[in-house]
Amino acid sequence: MNTNRINRIIAMEQNLDIAKQAVSDFEKSLKFYTEGLGFEVFRTWKNAQGSSIALIDIGSGEYFEIFAD
């Protein structure tokens, strides 16, 4: 089964797993990924310590997670 997909946002073929990225400025980073690169926020929440987390859809059902450092 071919799991490669065409990314509808950045127009490239890829096969990605979910990646995680700690960021020092959560709101600024979220704005960059959504407004700057055109990705969509799938879901946001806070962890048990109250830190913000966002799951970002980068296209073709592939995601990455950013969280406040």
C-alpha cells in the first residue's frame, strides 16, 4: 500500500508522521504557521500544567504539534 500523499497546501508528495515542536512564543508561532504558511489548526488544548498545545493540519491529513516551551 502506497502511503505517500500529495500535500494540498505546499504541493509536494510526502509521507510524514506526527512531529512535535516546542516553541517559546506559542501565539506568534501559531500565527506564523496559520497566517504565514496557510496551514489549518485542527485542535487546540492545554495540558495538565496549563501550557497551550495545537495540532496543525499541514495537508492530506498530516499533522504536527506545537506546544509552549
